[in-house]
Amino acid sequence: MPELVFFSGTMDCGKSTLAIQLGHNRSARGLQGVVFTRDDRAGEGKLSSRLGLVTEAVEVTDGMDLYAHLVAELSGGGRADYVIVDEAQFLAPEQVDQLARIVDDLGMDVLAFGITTDFRTKLFPGSQRLIELADRVETLQVEAMCWCGARATHNARTVGGEMVVEGAQVVVGDVNRPAEEIGYEVLCRHHRRRMTSATAHAGALSPDVLPVTPV
């Protein structure tokens, strides 16, 4: 039976790398797929990973009907055996419904990849709808790490290295540049304390911090 599968995790846990790998595995078996993405770090119409892998993709826009797009491709003589969607958290709920229709009406597997919650620990609407509709939700096993070395569980937005908890839900940035004007960083429970790598480093160097002598 075809499935709608949601692969989720924090930023920097290898979602895009896995999306590219699964597409490669299927193409090596003679299958052809359609790849959708939105707001990728590499620019419009690209699916890229932080390891440097890049592949072409269809850029999803506001109001785009993914089901109708795929039907038009097939009606025009194109072929599609499966669908991959990266940055699926940015989809509108109705676009996730369209993915489910692709599974049900066209009999294709749809593999969606995205983060679950935003920098405020709130569910993205697209991710919420995927959790509601997916046949399976898979948590990626490649663990992103907080600056302290613990497993990262939360996504933080930073401005000049300082964590912020207000603002638009979607702002383009990258975990590779968290200290720039707008960046992102993955954190463990340090998210609750708003302690980023920059603020932790500044605190460690501050003359106001007294050294602790082990007992």
C-alpha cells in the first residue's frame, strides 16, 4: 500500500540528506520521482543538504495545488512513481491534504521531510497536518547536538547570537551561521534558559562569574 510518511527532527539532523539519498536509491532502481521543496538554503528550485549535496526540485508557492501539478505532469506524458517533499513544515495544511490525495488517488508513496516545531516550540501548521494525516511519523536517528554536547531537542532563532522568542514564524536563516544578524541554533533544555553557544561563551568569560571549586 502506498504511504504518506513524515520524517521529522530538529534542524541539522540530516533530513535533506536523507531525502536526497532516498531519491537516489529509487532512481537507481529505475523509478522516477517528483521533488518539491520550499525556501531551501540553496535558493529557489533546489533541494540541498549541509553536506553539499544538491538536486533540482519544484519550488512550492503560496496557493499551489500539489495534486493538480502532479496530475498535469502525468497528463502531459511525464512519469512519476513517488513524491519527495523537503521543508514540508512550510506547506499550508491544505497542501498537506493534497499530498494525502496523491497517495490515495494516484497510488504513490509521498515522503515528506521537515521540522516539527518552530523557534517558539509551536507546531508549524504544515507539520501539524502531517502528524494528523501521515501513515507513519519517523523521527530521524541522526542526533543534532546542542553546544553543550547533549542531544538537541529544540530549534532556536538568534539575533546577533542572542536567542529570541518573538517574531514571524518563518524567517530565512541557517544553523551554520547562528552568530550573524539572524541565525538558528539547535539546543537541548538550554532552550528554556535561552542559553545559546554565544551567551554561554560570553558568560564563561565574564569577570562577574565566580569560579566553582569542586568539592
